[in-house]
Amino acid sequence: MIKRRRKYIFILCILFAITLVLAFCNLSIGEKNYSLDQVIKTILGLSDEGSYIIAKLRLPRTITAILCGIAFGVAGNIFQTLLNNPLASPDIIGVSSGSTAAAVYCILFLNLNRNIVSIISVFAGILVAILIYRISYVGSFSTSRLVLVGIGFQAFFTAIVNWMVMKAAEYDVPTAMRWMTGNLNGIVTDSLPLLFIVVVVCLLSIIALRHGMQSLALGDQVAIILGVRINLVRTTLIICSVLLIAFATSISGPIASIAFLSGPIAAKICGRNQSNIISSGLVGAILVLGGDFIGQNLLSTRYPVGVITGILGAPYLIYLLISQNKKGNI
């Protein structure tokens, strides 16, 4: 009876999250100037009213916000679950720092276009993630070692980025800074198909391995007893998470705190005993859509989405550090 009730609550939470996503989509695409029926007719090709603004500007921006939110949210939840550490977010342990450093170098010193910057950013992120994993894997896998190595990489690449900003020409710095904060401006339709494919394939792979992930969260010994091939499952989950982070970062930049916040919020809403893969992705999409809408419409000055989400994440990080310190975990 209790299990059935939890299942119903979980389904209701998922439906509520989907409703919020659709509501923010309506606000982001339609905004003040277009009604929902005008937006739908334009998307279906039944009306030319506002076709350029909706189809070329707002729709790609909204779809990118959803896909990047899902990617960051799911990847953050995977890292926090596998490493059993609420601080193990990709943007804290250095997974996204390689992408950021490579993109900033391409923008400041090579003056490459956005598509090439995205490709280089993806490969750099994957390479850095492999280095972090290999350096932390000494005889056996250690979550604490991986977190420490990741934080070291994060500090190193942050210093490199700061140095590049100091050395770059002044007129190139604003472009790099906008990318570094996480920005949905200038998104083009051409960049969406590949991101969509990566998000769908990785998400389906992660969902297929959700039982193995839940077993790994209980410890390697328990997972082995339950028949889980721990190295294969862990490696596959990390690869999928790194791909999600790398591709999302290459398109929108490192949107702050989404990977960090999505998992804990989903767990609070849906319960920690549930598989929060889908709910974390939906929460990530809500945070990105909501942050972008607030930054573009509700403040006196337009701010990139990363500024708004970073403001949301900072108090939670302080709270988490205090609570973990009281528990003696740090």
C-alpha cells in the first residue's frame, strides 16, 4: 500500500514538473507579443505572423534550454549518486572545466566561430574527464580520490582561464565572459539536432542502467552480491554523464548550479527512494527555462541565465557545506 502511494506521488510529481516545463515554454516562446495559438500555428507552418522571431530566435532558445537543463540535471544526479556525495557536481569537481578552458582559448586567441568552438569544447571536456578518472583510479576506484582530483583540475583550469582573460585583447573578453557565465543568446537551429541525439541516447542508456546505479549507491560489495557488473555499469554511466555535460556546455556554456541543484531538488520532491533520473532532468529544464525567463524579462537589465542560476546555487552550496560539516563528512 505504501509502495503504491509512493508510486502515485512520484507520477504526480513528474506530471507537475512537465506542466511547469510547458508553462515556461509558453512564457519563453510566446512572451507578451504572441498568444499560444499563434505560436502553435507558426510552428506548424499555418501562419507567418511572427515566424522569424518565433522560429529563428525564441524556439531554438527554448529547445536548447530544455535539452541543456535535462543534460546538466541528469549528469549531476548521476555523479552525486555514484559518488554518494552531494558536492560531486560536474561543475564543482572539474568535469566541465576542460570544456570551458578550451572554449575560452578558441574565443580569445583563435577567433573561431561558434560551431568549431563547440566541437573543440566537447573533445576537451571528454579528455579532461578521462584524465580525472585515470588519475583517481589507483588500483581501485575511490570516490573521495576522484572528488579531490576533480577539485584540483577545477582550480587549475580556473587559473588558466583567468590568465587567458588577463592576456587577451579587451574587445574579445566580453564574448568569452558571456560564454563563461552560461548564455542562451545566439543559439542557432543547426546546433540542436546533435545535442538532441546525444541527450536522447545518453538518457535512454542511463535509464536502462538505473537499477545498477541504485545498487552502486549502496556500495560495491552490495552491488556485486546483487549481480551488478560494477566496472561496466559505472564506466558506462560516467561516459554518458560526461557526454551530456560536454555537449551541453559546448552549446550554452557552463550554466552555473543546474547540475548541482537538480538532483537534491528532485529528491526532495519525489523522495530519495525513487529513481530520480527523469525528475532531475525535468528540474534542470525548469531551472534553466525559469532562470532565462527571469534574466530576460523580470529585471531592469537583461542577464544571462547563468547569472540567475548561480545566484540560486550559492546559498544552497553554503547550506550544504555547513550541514556536511555538522555531520562530520568534511
